Amino acid sequence: MEISKKLFFIGSGNMAGAIISGLLQSKLVKPENIVCNDVVKEKVIALSERFGIAIAENKAEAIIGSDMIFLSVKPQNMPGVFEEIKQFVKKGAIIISIAAGITTKYIEDSIGKQVAVIRAMPNTPALVLSGATALCKGRFVSEDRLQKVKQLFSAIGKAAIVPEEKFDIITALSGSGPAYVFYLCELMQKAAMEMGLEKETAEAFAVQTIYGSGKMLDITKTPAYLLKEIVKSPNGTTEAALKYFESQNLSSIISNAMQEAVKRSKELSK
């Protein structure tokens, strides 16, 4: 069942591409009902050719005809975008922002109207319908509209309503989180190859291990710390590796890294 007549994406980066891909796979939106605009013409042309969506040369015209407007540009570019679009945003439209650190109040004040603003923090696994998206609503959003947008993001993974004051933490956890997992996968592959395993086997086994572990967490609903103990046996190989992680204070490294991500998210909101 389609969820919107027209969607307009301002910005055509990786996250916009992931959302568009997921929405089309879920059949909630038809390609001809998605329009995209970007200052980098090559990026928007590539997105159009990939998904069969339209390119908007005129932002004003696209905004007037859209039910949902996705703001998927870099946070530092937001003020310029607001100046371009604020006079054309119609009363019934929903603005959905996926920019880290940009609050709903800031968007409302920048547009200067009682416009429905929903802030979303998705992540790139939306590309394979396995995203995690946090949502919060601005002052002028009804519960019905919030649930409609939640349904949209639920089609590309899991979505939940989260208080806006927690969004910096969500950004560090799930927004940036896929990169942490990809980095771990990269390091596991590299270590195996350095010890003599051929590249193809190292890559295949590292990927399958991470995929299977995530699936096990999801399906069994068993807490991660318990699953870790199931793998570990006394004086075994897993325990040896985990003890080394502990000796190197991996817990603090991860905590400090996420705190840096939270700090940066807060800086972007100023």
C-alpha cells in the first residue's frame, strides 16, 4: 500500500539513496512519485538512473507538489536550504530531516511557519531493509502523522519513537554504528590474512560471522553478554581473545569513541 503521493528529497547522498532504495523495495512508494534535487548534478543523475526517479531542477515547484519533504543534506548546509525553500513549503506538507544535530525547533524557526517537522535518525542498513531509525516530532505534528512516518521507516527496518534529547546518543549508537561494525569486519579480515588465510576466505568468513551473530541476537532475543558467554569456554580460544580485549581496555575505547560521536552531534546543533 502506498504511503504518500509525492516525496521530494533535497540531497542525494548515501543515506538518501539507502532510504529511496528501501522504500522502493517495500513497494510503499512508486519511483515516479519520488523527486530528488542536489547541487552536485552527477550525484542526482546517478540516483535517477539507478532508481528511475525524477530530477527536480526547480526546488520551489517540487516542494509545492510534495506531501513529504526529506532534508538529507549536510547539517552545515541546512541554513542555505531553509532560505531557499521556506516560502514554498505548504501547510499540509511534512518535513522529515535526517541531519545529525539539527533540532525540530531549529527547523520550525528557520521555516517560520507552523509546519509539521519530524526528525529522523536512520542508518545505512536501510539499503537492505534492515535499518534502525529513531523518530521524534516537532510542535506541530499530530500523532497520526508521526505514526505514518514511523510506518514509512518501518518498511526499511525497525523504527521507534525516541525523545529528542536522546538523539545525540542514538546518532552515536545506530547512526554511526554500522561503520563501527564494518571497521571490525575489516580488521578481522586483515588479521586473518596477515596470519596466512587467503583474502577470499577471510572476507567470506568475517562477513558471515558478523551476519550470523547479528541474526542470532535478533532471533533469539538473548542479551549480547549471555551469547558471548555461550561462545566462550573455560581456558579456550575465545576466552584468550576476550581477555586480551579486556587487558587493552576495549570497553573504554568504545565508550570514549561513542562519546566523541555524541560530542560532535551536539556541536552540529549549535
